[in-house]
Amino acid sequence: MRTGAEMAAVLAANPFVAAAPNRTVAIFLQAPPPPRLEVVSGQAREEIAVGLRELSRSAQEWRRHQSAALAVDDHADLAGA
């Protein structure tokens, strides 16, 4: 769960401010992600950035069944809050 201030901070820290808003998402995690992603499979035109307790993702074009799959080191059980 995030407070209003935490949600505002995620928005303010958006690493993809120049990207189309409908092509950018924040994936909220229960715990901090590792400093870098170990494996990103299926990544085509997507950019991924690590936040405090979120991952940000921007894609030029969404394609069903072709989104990048994130494997986050030992944090495979992280789920959105």
C-alpha cells in the first residue's frame, strides 16, 4: 500500500516523462527491487527503470503476448502492492 505522498513521489520520479503516458506504467512491489535487473526476456522496444519499491516501464508499442518478462534476481515472488 502507498500513501498519497509516496504515489506523488513515484510520479515525480518518473524516468519516462517524455514518453506517451498511455505507454508508461509503474509496477509496484512489496519490497525494494535489486539495484539492477538480472534478466529481461522478450524485451523489444521497452525501457525499464528500477525505482525505490517500483519498476517503471515504457514501451513505444504495446503488443499482446510480446511484453518483456522481468526476472528480478532472488525477488521472483515480488507482487504488486
